[in-house]
Amino acid sequence: MSFQQEAELKGFDRVFKVSPACKAYTLRDNGFMKTNSGNHVYKRDMNVDHKQGLILKVMVNKDLDGLSIATVSHNELKRIDVSKLDNNAMLVEKINFIFDGFIDRNVLVEVK
């Protein structure tokens, strides 16, 4: 996953960037794990009835200025567009709830 200053989840109309107030301990407090390369990753199994499973994956680079957001299959090999899934209302609500929590806790800021 490549990092950009601003990132959006495919199929959503919300764009995010890392909050200037975000620190490494803020990420740890919100469920992010540090990778071997020093980046921070948040993975959340969305518990849906999709045949390949679905994981929300948010990555912040080690400098805390780059962001990457994706929904991927359980083996993390294939990106999945949530907006194209059937009966996705509950899933969209879950994802928006997670991002609203990140905004409230100064992990991310919404650009638009």
C-alpha cells in the first residue's frame, strides 16, 4: 500500500489525512500496531457474509504524514469495493463509525 498525504476509501465520498496532533502513542491507543518497518497499521475484520471476508486496513507511515486506506479480502491480496457489495448499508455504517472515532480521537482529520 502506497502512502499519500490524503486518502479515501474507494466508494466513499470522504477524504482523510493524518491529524497534525497525532502521535505514535495516539495510534497505539486506538488499536494501531507497529510493523517491522516502523509504519502503523490498523486492521479490523468487518464480519460480513462476503465469500472472501472483508478487512478494513488503515496504514500510517512512520513519519506520521502519509496515509493509506483500503478494504481487502481476508488474505489481503485483493481490494474490495464496498459500494459494489449487496446489502452494504450496515457495513458502510460500521466503517463510518470507525472513521468518526478516529476523527474524535485526533488520529485523522476529514478534508472533505
